[in-house]
Amino acid sequence: MKACDDCLRRARLVADLAPRIAALVGRPGARAPGLLALPDVRLIEAAAGERGDQARERLERFEPDAERALLQDHGVLATCRHAQEYPPGLLDMTDPPAALFAVGEPGVLAEMHDRPSVAIVGTRAPSPYGAEVAHALGRGLGASGVIVVSGLALGIDATAHRGCLNGGGTPVAVLAGGPERAYPRRHRLLHEAVAREGLVLSELPPRATAYRWSFPARNRIMAGLARLTVVVEAADPSGSLITADFARDLGRTVAAVPGRVTSRMAHGTNGLLRDGAVPVTGTEDVLDELYGAGIRPRSVTEPRRSAPDPRLKALLDAVEAGCAVDEMAGRVGRTTADVRAALGRLEAEGHVVRGTLGGWERTAG
């Protein structure tokens, strides 16, 4: 991966102006339409105003070698829109990032030229149903060879990433700040896992702080990377709907998971379906949309599913019957401790989830 001097300079300018852009945009979830498409001089004028001279001076003093040393110190790779590995889907945007900064497997960017990518987004406070579907989609798509893109945020994003990892897939996380910093911090281990198996991306260089405007800005990158965007659960308004808007603007397919009509967290997704989004009830629906009904390329297999042994099969049947843990133990002839350990294994494999009342439920995956 390699980024040219001009694109590194532009990325540093955006990072330096980030606080000014935040003050200019001003409100939560607000976008900065057109700002990131402006050339350097006009961007400085729009964002910095009277303090533009300082920004221009910093831009003139920019040292590419020092910037590359900073990248190396933080273990961050960089590419730019002039490089061969730059994701082609981003070039359809009116304001593609000049540079992309990454931690993880650099070969993933090259894979994105040939393998389809799907963005899975949704609320930070999903229902158990939403979390179950997000995990099943991430796992099924990841196991099917589809690159799963999301934002590492709380809720649906992180659950989709975990599902993809559990399916042995390739996750790509797009952050609103520097790529080397887990955001939120509680997702440090997930950040490390995504970087180990896939890639963590940002248009901002190392040490850059995430601002309110940079979250919808990163959403446009997720939409640009993905051939299809799936919204699992979303209120109205929400950041997930902003991602869907970006996808539609790019002429990409938008899909949504149907939700309960009485749920506030389904207002956004049900609204998307009303407006023509593709309904998604599972991995097969997404694969059909990507490849055509029933068509799969040779390199893509059906989602991998662990084949539980007969005892685990009996345990799954007990879960489906709504049994308590001690009842499950009686059914399968094991101790309660053994059953709890087996349930943990089934949960890790995506077969069961913890219910809202402390019990267990079978998953869609």
C-alpha cells in the first residue's frame, strides 16, 4: 500500500480542519454536504474563515516523510485514490477520500476489487431480535465469502462484525477517527480481531479525533465500499438511514430487515421497505440479491454451519422447547455445569442467544 504526497497532504488538512468543520456543521448527525469535495484553498476558506492563514501555513509546511514516519510509528498503512488497490467503489463518490489509512491485512483492499462487499448497519441499542439477525447475517455472509463492512459501533455494527468473525469471514470496519484507535474504547478487543482477520479503515490519519460530522462522513465510505447496504434495525431519524441515503445516491442497492410495526427501532427499516428497499429475512436473500436467485459463483459456498453432535442436537431441541437449564440437563443426561458450558459453545457458534428473561433461544443462523 502506498499513498502519494498530495493525498497525504490533503488528508492531514482535513484532520487539521476537523474541529473547524465540527463548529461549522454544528448539530449531531449533521452532514457536511459538499465540504469534503472542495479543493484545498476553498475548504480552508469555508472551514477556517479568519484563521485560514494558520491552516495555509501548516499546509505549506507539510512534510511527507514526517507523515510517513508517523504512520510507521503507529503501525498504520496508507493508500490513495491514485493507487491500484484503492477501492473502486469509492471513486463513484463526489467526494472520495484522498487517502485511506488502515490497520490490518493490506491484501483485503485488493480483494475488494473482486469480492462483493455488504454493509450491515443499524441501531446502537438493538432488540434481541435485531442482534440475532445482525449476527446471523454477518456470520452467514462472512462464511459465504462476502466481505462484511460496518462501523464497529455499539449494537448492530459490532454484532455484525462478531458474526462475520465467527463465520470465518473478512470484516472491514470504517472508523470516524484514526484507524489505530478503537472507538468506542470498549471495543478494543473487537478492533484487534477485525484488524487481525480483515481491515480497519479511516480517511483520517493516526491520532485524529472523531467528531460528530465525521460519523456521517464515515457512513458515506461504508456505502461506497459496499455493493449492497442492509439496515437491520433503525429509528427515524438515525445514522443508519444516512448510510442508506448515501447508498441510494450512489445507485447501490438498499435492503432492510422487517421489524415489528409497534417498535420504535423498526420505524426506519419499515420506512425503507415502504419506499422500495429490498426485504431481507436472512443470508439467502442477500446472496440472491448479489448473484441472482439461487446462483452462486464457484468460489462462494453456502454459509458454513457447525454440525452439532447428537447430544448438542438434543440440547438445541431442549432450547427450542423453552426448557430451563436444569430441565435441559435432565433431557441430555448431563450436569447443569456441563449444559451451561455446552450452551456457551452453541452461543459462540451462533446457534443460540441469551433470552431477555435469562433463558436461551435458538437463532436464525
